[in-house]
Amino acid sequence: MRDRKPWRRLRTRLLGWKVLFTSFTPKGCVARRGHDLAKLARKVNARDAYILEFTPCFGQDTRMTQNTGNDAPKAAQRIFVLGLFLSGLAAFFYFDLGAYLSYAALAENEEFLRRGVAAHRLPAAAIYVGVYIVAVALSLPGAIWLTLSGGLLFGVWLGGTLAVLGAGTGAAVMFLMAKYVLGDTLRSRFGARLTRFEAAFNRDAWSYLLVLRLLPVFPFFLVNLGAALIGVRFSVFALTTYIGIIPGAFVYASVGNGISVLLRQGAQPDLSLIGRPEIFGPLVGFAVLALAPVIWRRFQNAGAQ
């Protein structure tokens, strides 16, 4: 009997760890407890088996109880953030603030804006970036006129830089809001299907997001929202956004830098400039370079099979 006791204790520990790993989540732990205890009771001392099984489950149950207690404050915080977002949209449309994000408003207030920037250049730049952040974070229409006005008021290089800063930061704010408010809800609703898509996209998220930023195939706000809902890392999202919007921002800032004559004549600027071959062609080239790692990996996997 003395020789068998060490083996019995070892077997008890091994079975106990097996139960722990197969019952990792609180739901699985509760569901498997009765079956595993009965199985262990037939092979080893039932009291030892109960201790080994109950200890890991007790830790999981405790965490589950704590999480349940934190659900109410988190839900209230999500409702508060969603309320801020909806309140901003409601104020925008109720007070007709979209009239100020238009070509007509830019033409009407050009001289006033130029004098304000000349007298208070640094505060004007800060206000410009702040307005751009709010416009993008709330997905307000008319952000393109903000980029044009940046080129008009601050010049190509400073205006383009401020536009990149405002648009990128606004996109990051929207990303964080969407991920905080809707991320857990979407995962609980779609479960394994969303997990599989997340794994496939996030494996090459850097390449995919850079292409979506370089080539405006989808609306800007839709890319922000989609990236948040499929679990893209914030660092990847932010870097690809800031880098990917640079070409378009400077193209439109250069258009804005030369529209003074058009504003006085009441003519509309040509916003299809970015679609011209001499501009769109290099953007496509950059997009292909961004996809090169994905294409190379697919080629290697096909060759291995």
C-alpha cells in the first residue's frame, strides 16, 4: 500500500489538471463538474478529486460573480458614450450646422477666416484640428470641405498636416467609441463566425487597412466602424490611418490652396482630381505594395500544398 500511494497522488494530480484544462471557462466548469467528479471517484479517492476539481472551479465562479457585479456600471458607461454620440448628431442636424461645412459657407466667409488665421495663427490651427476631430468622430458630412479650407487658410504643407492630424485623431476616437459600445455586443451575438473572420482579417490587418486608406473604395466612417467591430488592434488602426490618409489629404489641401479665384467667381473646384491617372496610379501602386506580404504568403501556402 505504501508503494501505491505516490502513484495514486500523482494520478490524482494529473486527472485534476486534465479537468482544469477542459473546464477552463465558468460555463464549461459548471457543466462538467458532476461528470468529472463521478469519473474521478471511480479511479481515485473521491475526496481528493473533489478538492482538485472544486478549487479551479471556485476561482472561475468567483470571477464570474465579480464580472456580473461589474456589468451594470459598464452598461451605464456604454449608454452614456452612446448618448453623447447621438446627442452630437442630433445637435448637428437640429441647428443645421452642416451649412457651415459647405463650399458656400467657405466662399462667404473666406475673408473673415483669413483675417482670423493671420491674427491668431496658433489658436486658429488648434480650433481647426478640434473641429476636424469632432466632425470625423461623429461621422458628419462635409469633412472634405474642411481639408480644402485647411489648404486655403494654412497652405499646402501645414494645411495638409493639420488635416491628417484632425482626420486621424477623429477616426481613432470613433474607433474607440465603437469598440467600447458595440464590440462585446457583436461578439456575443455572432460568436464563432465573427471569431473566424477576425482571425483571418487581423492576420494581415496592417496590409488591408492601409489599402482601404490609400484607396477610398469605402466611406471613411465605415472603415472606422468595421475595424472596431472586428477587433483590430488600436495601434495598427491608428498607424495605418495616419499613414494611409496622407496622400489624399495633401492632394485636397493643394486644391484648397488654389481655390481663391474660384471662390470669388462662384465656380466649383474639381474634386475628381484624385481620380486622375497621374494621381490615382501611384496610389494604386502603393496599395499593391501594401498587399505584397499577403500575396507572398498566399503564394507560399499554395506552393507548400
